[in-house]
Amino acid sequence: MPPLDRSAEERLRAYGDASRTLSAIEGRRILDHLLNLEAIPSPSGYTDSIVRYLCGWLDDQGIDYELTRRGAIRANLPGEVRSPDRAVVGHVDTLGAQVTRLKPNGRLSVRPIGTWAARFAEGARVSVFTEAGPRRGTILPLKASGHVYDDEIETQPAHWDNLEIRVDDRVSCEEDLVARAFHVGDIVAIDPQPEVTDTGFINARHLDDKAGVAAMMEVLSALTETNAKLPVDCHFLFTISEETGSGASAVLHGDVAELLAVDNATVAPGQNSSEYGVTVAMGDMTGPFDYHLTHGLIDLARRYGIDHKRDVFKHYRCDAASAIEAGNDIRTALVAFGLDASHGWERVHIDSLTALARLVAVYVMSPPVVPRDEVDLGPIDGFPDAQE
């Protein structure tokens, strides 16, 4: 750890320039990572396959990692100083649904996994994971045909109680469903249906947070390819239950002093998020993020010419929330890619993902934002002053 009396500028110079690693970050490769992740269903509660994929990828990269009982991943990058360390976290779980009833008409009632609107579920193609394997189907409103219900298809409220899954099997009653191994509690994965345009946009479901994880993977690739020097140990965390609230709390290393969450920035009227750059969140529904860590990230974005904006999210929480709520004395921040129509038909631009990856890369190669964080409890010496 650099001495406590050294300035941030001096400490940054001590670790050299990040340009070689930044030049190794490729938008094309981020897109490849994203499409590979999108192809693997991973609603919260059904993440084993994507965990196995990521562990195999880490093996191929030669990156050490650990796995919790349920499958959260902690990839470990050694730094010049072991403690206190830092972590970067994204989540591999997505929104989905769950069967709540086998209906007399041979269809399935469902409820959402995670928080998303029923109007975005209507018409979705899905896989229902039964004990006999995945079965295909479509989520439809109860009144789906204008030839039958006329204007009632327009007046029926958009609500999960008014949706059902039409399964692609010869079923017409509850007994038929049971005979084909459908059960209450079956997990439902929503097809992502990604489309990449020649203007650089990616349209799909589940970009939250597979786009963020793709950017994290690219940072890991660039760091290992360029043998980048890290000032302190860094852990890349991939969590499996952010959409249902538990986030990073289970996989967080007890020695972490800084936690950087990677997730989406909501692009919408009244927000200040960047659709083509990276957004540094100043706060969300859990309160402001750490002043010194967020401003340190903004300083890095300015220093390296990374397109960025600041925003505050009023109806939003991320992996960092669970870490704070679990009682950790830890600095937290959120950096995000610009996402239109979050938790619906989402869209991101590759430039935003590249800017995000660049900021994460320079962050992990920079010294800790507050040198005094090397002590858990101590005197006032070295404690920061936001007004300086």
C-alpha cells in the first residue's frame, strides 16, 4: 500500500499508464461475449448452466476463481498488495417466470421472477424447465384473439393474473400436463431474441446484466493479455440472485474495502444517463453511493478521456445494496451502461459497453481511493475530507 501521505496524483503515477490495456479492449469481443451469454437461459433460481459456462471461460483464461455453494463466482486477480482489496460485481441471473398452477384448459398460470411488467411478457416465447427437460411455449393474455373476444383484448388489464403459457404439446387438461411432467414451481426462461444492428445497437431481453458481465469478461481478457499490474488484489464477482434481492452479500470477501457494481443505467426522459458512454451513478433508492469512490471514478474517466455522465436512480437497486445492508463497512459505487426500456425490450449501444469496460479497467489498475482504508478502525489520521 502506498504511504498515507502521498497524493492521489503521485500514487497514480507510481503504477504507470493504462493505455496498453485500454487498447486491448475490443467492442467486437464484448459483443461476442454478450451473445454467448444471451444464448444460455439463466433466470434467478436456475443459473447452473451459465455458472458452468463462466467457470469454463475463466479456466481457459487461466484465472483463479472460487465458487459458493449456490454458484456465485469470485474470480481472483493478485495485486502488489493483498489487503485491503477491492471487488467488481455483476450478476448473471435474469428475469423470468415460475409456474403457479396447472389449468383445466391445459395451460399454465405464471408469476414473475424478479420485477417486470406483465405487458412485456405478452407474446414472449419461453422454455419451461420440467422434470423431463425443457418444453417450449408462449406467454399469452387470457383473451388473445380478436376474432373471439373483439374489443375485450384491448380492455383486459395487463396483469400477471391475466396471463398463461400455451405449451407446444398435445395437452388439453391438467391431467395431460401432469403426464408430460409439468408441475407447479417449474422455472420459465424468457427467450432473449437478440438482434444486432449495423448502427451498433443490441436489442434483446436480459441485457440487464449480461451486457455488464460481457464488459467485465472483456476487462479480464485485456488485463490478462497485457499482464497488467494491479496495485491491490481485485475480485471479479458474478452473482446469481440480484434480480430477487440478495446480490453480492454471499460472495463478498471480508477484506474488501471498495465494491464497484456493474449494471444498467436507465435511459429515459428525466434521467441523465449516457446512452453511448458510461454512467457513474451518484445514488439510487438505497441512498448516495460513496462520495470518494464515485468522484474517483469520475476523475479517472476525465483523465483517460472516457465518455461519461452522472445520474441518480430513484427506483433502482444493485448488487452493492445487499453488501451494505448485510452490515459491511465498505465503499460502494455503480458504473453502468446506457439501457433503454430496462426490464422490457432492452437496447444498448456497443459504444456504451466499451466505455464501461474502459472505466472498469482503469479503476482496477488505479490505487485505492482512500489509503487510510487499509485499517478497519483507527485514528482520524488519513481520514478524507470531501471539501478538500
